[in-house]
Amino acid sequence: MRRALMIVLLCLLGGTQAASAEWVAVSQETLTETLRLDGMIEAVRESTVSAQTAGTVVELPHDVDDAVAEGELIVRLEDSSEQARLEQARSSLEEAEAELTDARQNLERVQKLHERDVASQQDLDQAQNRFNGAKARVSRAEGTLSEAREQLSYTRVHAPYSGIVTERMVEMGESVSPGQPLMRGLSLEKLRVVVSLPQQYASRVRSERQAIVTLDGGQRLQTGAMTFYPYADQQSHSFRLRLALTDPEARLFPGMLVKVGIPVGQREALWVPESSIYRRGELRAVFVRGPDDEPRLRQVRLGSHRGDRVEVLAGVGEGESVRREALY
């Protein structure tokens, strides 16, 4: 049936004037064979914030899908006991500092008296010991105050970086304990793509470090550093490959799929213009310039595309000429 169709077409083209045809030589160029894989976008920064102290949740300014800035409050716990300990620590420090001031003044007086042989060495030693003890109590009180401030800071949980809340694990009035997850979030500022690389291509890609990441619409994404996982998956025997991404237009979100093209080899290929291909159903053919300068229809088998050109796997040879615009 296909052969009969081609014969009919050839007969119809018998009167075509060669002068009206524009011929293009079949070119041979090196083709880089590319492995096409599906990659998934993930956030570089994605973490869970947990409680560092026990308490009751009294404030939740943000919910799932809310944007938060770095350092912004995301959870606050009831802090009356921490405030009381802080005030007590401040009072103890003030008392210790007052004792230290008194001990310093007393030591200075005793030193002057000792220089005039009015006070004994024992009096001087006692004054010195009192001063040293007061100074140690101040140091201990400062440590207690610092610890109380730290414990109070644990009641206020702040965002470690700017991002989006993806999950909230607590509710208002809920009691939490140290280590309990509170919120989960991620940052959209830094993204990367992760792809599984078949074992047979791992060594080549590891040495050449080339990859092209594109969206479904064909837009090419700018990539950065390439990282190989140092082990293979036990089930698929594939290696995970990670590529840093730059997305100034904010088109990407974690969980999206993208196309990852990895060069895996090169070969010589024959190319013709895409516009020279004649298509009818499953038939693919080109009009080849014959010895008599007449266009002759010849069936071809096509391969990959590159811009406005298409690879011909069989049907024409290097040096032949095809009509730039197919006759329809």
C-alpha cells in the first residue's frame, strides 16, 4: 500500500519544474547522544523546628503556607516560670555585686592599714579571701542569669531562615516537651534537582560532569555544582545525582518534575531541514534531487531533532541534496 502511494506521488510529480526547487545538501555532523531522565526539584533548606523546653503553646502567628522572614516569631510558649527564674537570677546577681563592692572597699582599707603596720597579715588575708569569695559569687550569679535568659529564649521559637511553613504539628493550648516537633518549613531561595542515574553511565558522568535541565516547555535552567552520592541504591542499583539550580524568575517549587539531559556518547549523523520532510500518515519521505534534476520521493527513517533540522537514520546519504520545502 505504501509502495503504491509513493508510485502515485512520483507520477504526480513528473511535471514538476526543477528550476522552482531549492536544494539543500545532506550534511554530516557529530551528534551527542543524550540520556533523558526525570528529576525532582527539592529545597536545599528544609527543616523541622522542635521545642527546646517544656511549656504550653500560647501564640501561633503562622499557619501552613504562610511566608515567614528569618528571625520571625513562629511559636511562643507560656513563660511565667522562666520570667520568675530570670528575676530571681537578677536579684542574686545584684546582691553578689553589692557584696563584691563592699569586699573590694574593705580590702583596699586593710591594705592601706597593713602598709602602715596598723593591720596584721592575718587581717589582710581575711580581707583578700572575702574579696575572692565575693568575686566568685558574682561569677556564679552571672552564669545563673545567663542560663535563665537562655531558658526564657527557648519559650520563643523563631524562624531559622526565610521560607514557607509546610506543616504545623501543634495547636494553641497544647503542652509540649523538649524535642517535640513544632513546625516544618522550607526555603524557596535555594533549590536543587535530584535524579537517579543508571549505573552504566555513572563513571562517564562523574568524569565529564555535564547535564542540561529543562522545563516541560523546553526552557533551559541554569545549573551549578554537581554532587554524586557515594553509593548506589540497593534496589535499582542507580546513583543519585544532585544539581544546584538558579531560578531568578521563581518558576520552580519543591516536588516539581523537570527533564535532565546527560550526554552519554557521540556519533556521526546525517541532517536535513525539518521543512524537507514529507508526511502522510506513517509515511516519512524527502524529495531527493535526481540525475535529471527532478525531485524524486524517497522514504526515510528519522531520528532526533535539533532546532529546525532532523536526523535521517536511513534513506539518504551524505552528498545528496533534498528539496528544502517538501511538496504537499
